[in-house]
Amino acid sequence: MARPRKMSPRKTQLFLQVLRATCNVRTACRAAAVARSTVYLERSRNPEFAEAMHWALEEAVDLLEAEVLRRAFIGDVK
């Protein structure tokens, strides 16, 4: 298995952007071309990244909740 590396600022930004949009760590890792193990290692050793990841997931959940409510009240029409 490949040894996890530190994430570059560009990969970190892309990872968080995709995580915020999808609420999916695997999808965000693929988009940023980083291993999941690298992300979780970075989260454990970097409090700023851990907080950014937390808030990206919070925002993603808010978007999902809004979409669920929209579909419940309006339907699947865009």
C-alpha cells in the first residue's frame, strides 16, 4: 500500500470543495487525487484541516436537507 503523503494546498482546496458539494469523502478524494488514508491522517494531525473538513460536511448536509425538503414539498422538478 502506498505511504500517505501531506496534501498540497491545491489538493486540499479541491478536496474540500468537492466534499462540500457531494458530502462524500471517496468522491472528494478521487477528485483531488489523494488517498483516503492521506485525508484521515491529515485530519488527525492538522486541526485547521479537521475543522475545515467538519464545516465542509456540515454545509453538504445542509444542502442535502434542503434538497430533501424541496423534493418533499415540490417534487423532483427543477
